Amino acid sequence: MSKIKVLLLTLALMTTTSAFAYYNFIGDVPLPGGTQASPQLQQDTMFSAFSYGLRIATKNCFTIAITNTEVSKPKVGNKWEEIWTLSVCERVGRLPIEFTQNADGTGSFALDYMNIKWKTVGQ
């Protein structure tokens, strides 16, 4: 690997690490609410949900949390849909997620960023 690629990779990792260290992510597993995802699948999904939350966080805000989970379409086979409530600063959003779970607790997920509905707390 060339020195330039190594330098760029190092800078990217440092930037990502410092951005995540700056915020307080509240998302202990198991998550609150009625999620049907296994603990491993919850952890895998949380990273993407928190990463999305960083996009709308304000510079004076330090807390991002998943405050509720609910099943929106019941499980058929190993697939189902949920809505996770994401609290970012003074905003709350309902993030639709489609899950597929394997027998060993792993699986895949698809976050529907286009249909998240945000509201400002207190309004």
C-alpha cells in the first residue's frame, strides 16, 4: 500500500474516532421497547442509526439515544419491520428499519432514511 493511501486511511480513522468520542451515545442492549432483533443484530444496527443521528446533531449537543423500539410489520419467516425512536439533541425521529435475522442471531438490516419523521421536542 502506498504511503499516501496509508496516510489517508489514518486520517479517516482519526476523524471518525474523534467524532464518535465527542458524543454520548446511549444505547444499551437490550434496547427499550418491543424490538424482536437479537442482541447482536441490535448492536449492529445501532452503529448505523447513531451515524445517521450525527448528521443532524448540533454543535452544542452531545447526546444521541435510541429511546424506543416497536414492531411495525410482524415477523413473517425471518423478516419483519420495526420503527426505532432516535433522540438527537432537541429532535426526535422515528426511523423505519427492515430486518432479516439468521438462526444464529446475526442478520441484516436496512434503515429507511428517506421516511424518517423528525419533530422538535416541545412542539
